[in-house]
Amino acid sequence: MSDAAIDTLPGIGPVTQSRLEEVGIRTIKDLRSIGSVEAYRRLKFMLPRQVSLNALYALEAALRGCRWLDLPPDVKAALQQQAKAIDEAFRRGGITRCAL
């Protein structure tokens, strides 16, 4: 795992880097240890209207070293299911700061 800054991953620009840092993800090692789904959940809690499924795709693709458009269909389908569950929990109020 790398202690390199998160913005050294492909597809992670300054806005995403700043948002990730706000939720405690500063290095590649941080992102790898919690995974793309948990990172998405944290971002979704912080910015529910600004964070979309594309953010989850981008995070997963960054960890895999590819563009989000190149993610395999089965990976995208699994990520869609994860995002749907997070979105539903958020609407029900099931996401709390304590879970961070």
C-alpha cells in the first residue's frame, strides 16, 4: 500500500481530493484500506446532492488504475447495488456521523 497522496491516482482531481480529505482519506493507503464503497458512503453523507454513482465508479476505477468507463459490467452492477443500498439508508436516516 502507498502513502502517496490520493490525487496521484488516475481520475482523482483537486475537487475529489479535497472532498476525500474532508472525510479522512488522504492517501492511497487510506482509500485502499476502506475501499471505494465506504469512501462513497462518507462522501454521500457529507454532500448528498453532489455525490452520485459516478463518484463510486471513479473511486473504484482509481483503485484499479483504469477509467471508470472501463470498469467491467459486473463490477458496475455490483457497485450500483451498493450505491442503491447506501442511498436508501440515507433517505431512511440510517447513515449517521457515528458510523464514520
